[in-house]
Amino acid sequence: MDLIGNENGTFTDRVRALETTDPAHPDTWNPQFQDLITNDAILYRMVQELGGTGGLAPRVAALEALNIGARLDALEAVNADARLSALEAVDLDALNAAVGSLSDRMDTLESWAATADPAGDGIGWDDVQNKPTTFAPEAHTHPLAEISDWPAGVDATELGYLDGVTGPIQTQLDGKADQAALDAHVADADPHPQYLTQAEGDARYALTDTATAPSALTVGASPFEYQNPGTNPVAVIVQGGDPSLLEFSRDGATYYDLGVTAGMVYLAPGDRLRITYATTAPNATVVPL
């Protein structure tokens, strides 16, 4: 394979000298040869630009065809002396020193890069020197729009329910009740003695006289009063007639208007039902419970 010069490459005024310790291999020589051939290609292009139809001579002829005199007069009118004086006043030593300093700094940076990234594949986190060992968080805020994984459907109102939570939510929730106390409460046969247990409720409200059939109750003169004489609750069904008032009493002294003139009234043992009617007594039926 041939080495090809690049006429648009970068001209170099030096190549690396071969050392006695260099391996005798084309990979050692070819880079120097490539630089030399590229220099030749650049010089050849420049020579071509000076000669030929596209070279310097035709270009000069084209310039001569222009109104050079007038253009030179215009150039002579430019304050060239002042501009040249300004250029001559430049402190070349200081400029050279600045350029040299910049070059030294570039050399330093290149040396550092070669040390930090000898493989040339990028500087990794482990290559960064003098980095902090920890990154302590600082108090700050974020608008809701910046939180990419915010749960859908949770709005600011619901977030307000957590007002006052100062630590991890789960930790605070865990501290609201002792799990052992909760387990003992659930296992307790009667954790709330002020309430009926399931068995007590079933016994109290279960039908206790299902064997006795409902029976008609003869309604006497108005106002007629019926008191449950048994030990079990009963229901009294009132319908028909022209009753104007149905009242309930537990002690026979205070009566409560039921607000209806027909329907079913439940009476515990000893409870009373008073029926007031105009002329026609209603039908009444006692249903044992």
C-alpha cells in the first residue's frame, strides 16, 4: 500500500529522529515518511498555484486589468503612517513572552492529559484526583414539575396530608402504634367490653319465639294501650281504621309520637304502644320475636 501525501494537510518543519532503540518495523518509519510526503504535496500545490492557467501569472494579469491607479490612490489616502507607527510600537518582546507562556501552559496541559489518560479512551471517575470523598446534601426545593417519577393522581392536597412529617414516612407510620399491642388487641376475645360481642349480639337479637304464630290484638276504646307482657320482644302491626296517633312509652308516663298512623312497632318486654283513633278502631296483630 502506498503512502499518499495530503496537499491540504499541515506543513511540518521537523520529523522525529530515529533512535537506535526503535524497532526495525514499518510502523516506526512510515509516520516520518508520511509527514515528508505530505510536505511535498503541499509544496507542489503551492508551486502549481504560482504557475499555469490558474497560477500567479494569470492572476497578476487580471489584477493589472483593474483600475489599479485609482485603487492605489485610495490606498495612499489611508493613514498608513499612523498605522505602521502603531504596529512598530508593539512590544514584541512582551508579545513573544506571552506566546511562550501560552506554549508552556499548553505543554503542561498536554503532559497532564497524557498522564491522566495514557490510553486515550477518556478520563474516568477513578482518574479524577483530589475529589471530595462525600457530597453532603444541602437544603433546597424543587417544583413538582421537575419530579419525573411523581405518582400519577397524587395532587398537592393529598401531599398536604403529610404536613409535619419530618423523616422517612414509613418510619413515622411504624411509630404510630406498637405492632405487638395491635396483635394482642386483635387476639383479645373481648377487646371492647363496652360493646356487645358477636355471640352477645346474636343472642340478644336472635328470634327467640319463632314457634308462636302471630295473633290478632283487639283494639279497645280510644285511646287504647297495649303493653308487652312477655319476656321476649314482640312487634305490633297496626293498619286500617282511622287512627290519628301512635305513641310509644317505656315507663307508662312519658309517651313519644311515632309520627305515623300505621305500620310495625317493636316493643321490648314491658314497653307500651298507645293507639288513638276517631271512630273506627284499626286492626292490630302481635308478632312474637
